[in-house]
Amino acid sequence: MTQAANSAAAEWQRLLEYDRDLVDPVMVRTAYAQPRLRELHPGVSHGIMFFKQGNALTGTPVGGYVYPRETGRFWVRGPLGVGSLGEVDTLEEAFALVVASLPEGSESAPDTTKGER
């Protein structure tokens, strides 16, 4: 496993253990259920979940961003320059949209850390 893949796995583990006050654990578990997303660096900010390919800090955002709506639905925004991927009723549908929008070659996290630990 590359350093970047190890780093992504460690970040997933941290997110899966976060307190409910920091992130919705159902959102994290639902994203984690998608094998292609598990290979990317997950991130959360203000209840929004997103993914990066490569290094967690400087990696390239890919796939999209999942925003919970007050209505109980989920809005999925594509990566920069793509716009909206849609609004759906379930987290499963939201993360399926993210997976469908992943570019070719994002199946695994490339090792861009070059000695980073």
C-alpha cells in the first residue's frame, strides 16, 4: 500500500471515530461503504463531506461535495467548474452521484507524498 493510501485509510479511521457533534456518523459510514471512495482522502467541513485524490492537504478535490439540506434531502455539488450533480433523497444516492462523477484514474490514491509521514 502506498503512503498516500495508508494516509487515506488513517483519515477514514479518524472520521469513523469522530464525535457526532463534529460530523454525522451515518454520512461517514455511508460514504465508507463505497469502495472507490475509501481509496480517496475524505474530508468534512460544516457538515459537508468531500474527497481528495493524493495528499490530504494538497490533493486534488474529486467527485463532489455532499451537502445535507434542512429538508432531509442531500445536494451534491460537483468539483470546481462542474456545478450541481443533483439533489437526492438518500445518502446512498448522494454518494452514488459522487462515485459516478469520479474521473478515470481516481480508483486509487497515487503516492504524491514523497516521503511524507
